[in-house]
Amino acid sequence: MTLQATLLRPLIRGPIRTQISIKRILVGGRLGDLGRFPRYLAFSLIGGALIWAPITGYLRTAPLSFKSSTSLILPGSGASASMNLNGIGQASSFANSAFASNSVSPTETYKRLIGADRILEAAANSMNLSRQEFGKPRINLVDQTSLIHLEMTGRSAEDAQARGDALLAAFFVEIDALRADEQSTREDSGLGAIADYRASVTATRADIARLQRETGLISSTQYDAMIETTRLLQSRVQDLAATLSEKNQSVASLETTLGIPAHAAAATLKLYADAEFISMTDEVGTHAARLSEARSLFGGGHPKVQDAGAAYRAATAAALQQAALVTGLDKAALGNLDLAPAGARADLLAQLVRMDAERAGVAQQHETLSDQLAQDLAHQQGLATTAARLQDLQRDFSVAEAVFASAIARAQSTKSDVYASYPLVQVLENPSLPDAPSSPNRKLAIAAGGAATFLMLMGLLLGWTRSAVIGRLLNKPEVAK
């Protein structure tokens, strides 16, 4: 070997070793080369330490946390109520189902409300915690149901359950406050309309009272009763007029038959009811018989005839005087009297007097009722305009009163419809008391560490066998095409 070769050997062997180390790194060594094992063992120990050291530290130092779960449900049916007040009106309220509208989801609304800052703040204050210490609930909506699932995390099982209870209490307090505020807003908005209705009722009632006080007409019903009474009175007057005409005809016919007026017939009956006049009449008859007998025997100038005539005239004068005294008629009127009312004629005279009395009664009744009818008609005509005005006012009052009562009933019925905007929500499952911590999850951590270790070992195994695998791939014959 020459000196040049001896001097250049180190320079030539250096690059050759570098090429061999790079190829060994990329391609690997033989499968049976155990010289590589220390390196692979070191990599496996270092990799295992890097994997299990954080897991072990996490499991040893991580604080325990517990999860308490709660379930809420929203009933899907609506509610309705109806109230019928006799003589006033009807009021009804209806609360639609919480899921009747496709544009609004009550579960989404309540999910947002449960996670609101003021509710979380109220729940934290009830436990003397800060907002950050209390934490935020995990809210899940179960598909195709009306369920809301809540989860609260605490440092212990009792703490997690207490936080769930505090969150529910704050949520229901807020729901009640929102419903009360809605009812108050609705009530305040209706007070103005109710005040206007009350003023309308009061004004109409005042107009009715003033009209009643000025005219004395209480109601249109009273005017209708007056019309009916006047109609009946008019019918009665017409009947009396027909009866009076009949009585007049009957009296006139009998007067013509007897030839004596009714008042003379009454005077005749009154006269012949006097005993003294009857005795005088008998005496006149006796003297008349003597005078007739004397005239038949003697002449007109004979003293007996003269005496009998004088006696007859004296008896007749006395009888006429007594008749005038009894009847109150003068001598001329006494000449119209029937001085021979005997037998059936006396009965006819009595009938004439009775019929005349009935006629006079009917005439008086007809006159009285006719005057009353005239007054009623005049009064009725005077109240016609007033009755129409009063009827209009009473109709307006009835309408105003019905509207006022309905408004009050509607305002009262809306108080029962507390679930109109915020549907009913119920606790399906109270906050649970967890029996095991939810974090740290030892099984999951160990499983993750085992999986990572397995993957690391598989990588080292592939690194150990990469030379054979690469060589097999490079020496693989091509498939003829």
C-alpha cells in the first residue's frame, strides 16, 4: 500500500460510514440484528413515560366532579274555560297548545331562558357562590319529544344536586315573574278601555234618569202598557156607545108605546107609591061617581049637581096639590102624568123607568170613559217622542252595560290563562344524586393510555421490520399487462 493510499483511507471511509448510517436510519437493519434493540427499548421506555406520566398526574391531581341530571317536560295539550253570566254575557278563554305553532318552539325558548345570566346569577346567589363558581348547565333537547334534559356539575354529589335544585328554583321563580308581568301588562292595557266603558254606562244612565224625572215615564215597557190600556179603554168606550145606542132606542120605543116620557113615568110611579095621594084619588073617584049620578037625575043647575061638582073639584084640587108636593112638578107638568097606572100598564111604566135608569147609567159611564180616553190619548201622544228617546237610551244602556260587563269578565278570565305566552312546564325528574364521579374518568384515561401505548409499540414494530417490508416491496415482480 502506498503512502497516498494510507493517507487517503480515513478520508474515504468517513463518507462511506455516513452513507451507511443514513441508509440504516431510513431503511433499517436486518430482522435478526439485535444491536438495534437497546435503541428501540429506549424509545419504548421514553414513549411510555411520555404517555403515562400525564395520565397518572391527571388521575392523581384532578379534582373530583359529579353531575346531577334533571328532566323537564312541557305538556302538549291546550286548556279552555268558558263562563256564561245570565243577563250579562259570556266570557271565554283558550290557551293553545305549546306546540301548536311551527314558528316558535317552547323548548328552545326555555332552553335559552334556563341559560340566561339572571337565572344563573339568582341560582348562584341562593348558594352564596359567584357566577363563575356556580358554573353553567348543560342543556339538551330530546328530539321528537317535549323533554328538556339538564346537567349540573358539582364538587360532590350533594353539591351537584343542590345546584340543580337551585337552578330549578330560580327558573320557576323567573317563569312566575314573567307570567305575572304579562298579566299585569295585559290588565293595565285593559283598564283604560274598562274606564271608557264605565263612563259610557254612567252617562247613559244619567240621561235615562233625567228623562224619567222630567216626563214621569219609567220605561218603554210602561209606555207599551199605556198603549195597551188605552186600546182596551177605546174598545170599552166603543162597546158602551153601542150599548147606549141600544138603550136609547129601547127607551124611545117604550115611551112612544106608552105615550109618556120616562121622567113622567117615574113621577107617576113615585106618586102612586104615596098612600095619601091614593086615598085622595079614591075620594076623587067617589065624588066623580056622585056627580055622575046627580047629573043623571037632575039638571045642571040643580043644587045636588052643584054640590056634587063642587065636592069633586075640591077633591081633585087636593089630589093635584098632593101630587105636586110628592113629585115636585108644577100643575102643567102634572097634566102629562098617567093617572090610571093599573094592571099591565103599571108594569110597563116600571119597565120604562128601569130602562131609563140603565140608559142614564150607561150614558154616564160612556161619558166618563170617553173623557178618560181623550185624556189618555192626549197624554200618550205627548209621550210618544219621549218613549222613543227613552227606548233608544235604554238600548244604548243595555249595549254599554253588556260591553262593560263582558270587558270585566274577559279581563278576569284572562287571569286564569297564565300559560298563554309561557307554556306549562313540569319537573319530570328531580335533580339526581350521582353515585359516582363523572370526572376524572379513570377507565377512559386508562383506555386512552393503553391505546396510545399500543399505537407506539406498533410504530416501533413497524420500524424494526421496515427493512424487510421495503425490500419485499422493491423486489416485487411487475404484473404482465
